[in-house]
Amino acid sequence: MAASRRPSRPAGRPRRARSSPGRLAGARRRLVTNRLLDGPPLDFGAEPYAQHRRRLGPLPSAAGLLEALESSGLRGRGGAGFPVAAKWLSIAERAGGPAVVIANGSEGEPLSHKDRLLMSTRPHLVLDGALLAAAALRADRVFIVVAEDLARAPAVMAAALAERPEAEQEALRLVVAPARYVAGESSAIVNLVESGTAVPTYVPPRPHVKGVGRAPTLVQNVESLAQVALLARRPASFPALLATLHAAGSGPVVRELEPSTLLGQALEGVGGSLSQTRAVLLGGYFGTWIDGSEAWELPLDPRALRELGHSFGCGVVAALPVGACGVCETSRVLRYLAEESSAQCGPCFYGLRALAGACERVSANQAEPGELQRLQRWAQEVRGRGACRHPDGASGFLLSALRVFGSDFAGHRTHGRGGLG
């Protein structure tokens, strides 16, 4: 299917912030010494390889890297948040031939801009991380996957590859991915590398068990690999977080933040305010809606968020402004996710279209009797039944909308226009 048009940003009534002194109990207050965006000004463009080496030194050894990953607690930054060390160890402890490493720079989430910024300005951090992964996991092939629609990123990564030493160039290969939401799913990435078609497959087995050419394959987000490149140089350090921030009424801004930063502080730093915010979408289209006053006091620390029942996901923090309609925005995103299905299984192809259609009827004030009950039931029924996790992400997004915008769904009126950027 051709890529569908990406929907626009989220609105409603401001609420008074509530004091929650215990809310930060799980947040790790620590000095962050790893900064991915250190170096030349971001508007300088891509940092050349020679300058990268002068600033950070040569590519370090991978000795002790697995232990450093375990100590750091680094989790994947592509959305799932899986512990990086656990995935690497499962490959490192295998028996048999060489593994494969894939740096995933597809960034199919419409609200995320962090990966394209990272690849466009610090490409050699990503390449360092991919090469270190190959050394640590005894991989003989390294693929750098970049989506075709990520502005300058594909061209910048190609130029960066050409700057590397000849021996490294022989191990690295650039693969351009289609501009599709599901193209970034790990099994879709494996299929793209193998066959040129970026469609997900039924799981298990996971790629780290059996991937490219049936070899164990590490599929790791480019931010995660860039963090690895810094961690290898500073094993006792802790990583910062890259986040794409959408304040009410403004475009996306990428910031590097301390894990203990409050969500509200992050949005205020790019011009947002609680008085302009009804709800926040955390984690992008596969994330969850959170009431504005609750969201404002949440720490961005992924571990603390998990303890509170939320997920940092791919690092999107998007405010739904007062004056926009949460039901309409939810309907728009659901339709987008339905159209992005790879049409390989019924729960995804038919189930998501049914959910999008029902939500559209509600938003158009044309709901049929029992529509809300069906939305709730259908959202539960598609979970865990797809070839990949696409239905699960859409379901979680919708169920969170039904919680946060429950009164709007029950007696929908059009509150205005505008939404997520």
C-alpha cells in the first residue's frame, strides 16, 4: 500500500495541577555525562569523521561492553524499551556462526524527529555503535537502515559511510527503507534487508534468535547504538534521553534531557504550559494519552514511568491543546494506523479498520447504539492476535483515549480544530 498522509497534532479543558510528592520516588536523580548532541552546533550539519575522532577519540575496543551495558540499564529507544544488554547477551551466548547487526533508523513514528536529527548531525556516533555491536557479538555484516523520507538523513549517512576507513566500509551497508509506519518493526527490517520488502512476519522467533539468513540478528534503534558508542568510551556514565517535544500550538523540538526532568518542565522549556494543555500523548501513536495535570508532574525517567504504568516509548511528548478535540484526534490517528497495516492478518487489516470506522462515527456525532461498548470490546479483542504488534499499539492508544476522554466519547460535541503536529 502507498504511504498514507500523516495526520496533524491534539485539545480540551485545562485542569488544576495536583501535588504528588511521591511521584518521583522511582526517578533516578544522577549526573548525566553522556550527551549525544555535544559537539558542533546542530545547525552546522553533520559532524565530519575527522572532527568526530578529535572530539571523542578513535573507535574503542568492545571489551567489557556487555558488562557496561548491564550496569547502565540502557533500554532500547525505538519504542519497545527492551533492555539492550538482555538482547545482546542472548546473541553473544549463542553457539554457531556469525551474527548480523542492523541499525534501525526508519523512524516511522510521525511525531518523532530525534533519530533523523541524530543521523543528520552525529552520524559517526551511530556508525561507531553499530561497529561496536558487531565486534561484541561476532557479527560479520552490519546494515544501516534509514527511511527514505527522513529529510537529509539518508544522504548524510551515505556520506558518513564513505568517510570511514576502508576496512569498516567493507562491513557496512546502507539500506533505504520505505516511508511506512510498519517498516520499522524489527521483523519488517529483517525482511527489507533480505528481500527488499519491508513487511513484518509472524513472531516468534524474534530476529535475535533467527533473522537475516537465519542468523541471530540484532535490530537496534540508532539512538540506542549512539548511546553504546558513548558508553564504550565512558563505561561508568549514564545516558541522557532524546525526546521530541510538541508543546501546544508549536512544532516539534528535539531536546536531550536528564531522566529526572518532569514532563511539564520539558514542555515548558519549549513554550508549553499546563493552562494550554488538556492532555499529553506520551510515546507517539503507539503510546498513551495522559490527563494534562497528571502528565505535568511525571518524570521522564523510563524506569519511573514503568512503575507508574506509563512508557517513554520512542520519546515523543505531544501536548493536546485546549480548543482541539481528543475524540477527533484519536479518530484521525486510528485511521492512519489502520491505513498503515501491511494487510497480512485479519485482526490488523479488518480489526483496525473497524475500530477507525466506529471512532469516526463517534467523532462525527453519528454513533450507532452500543458504539462505545463495541469500541472497548474490539480494542481488547485485537490485542495479541496480529502477525506483529501493530494491532496492540493501536489498541493501547485507543483504550487510553477512552479513559482520558471518556466523557467526550459518551456525549461528543466538536470542541474545535487542531491537534497533534
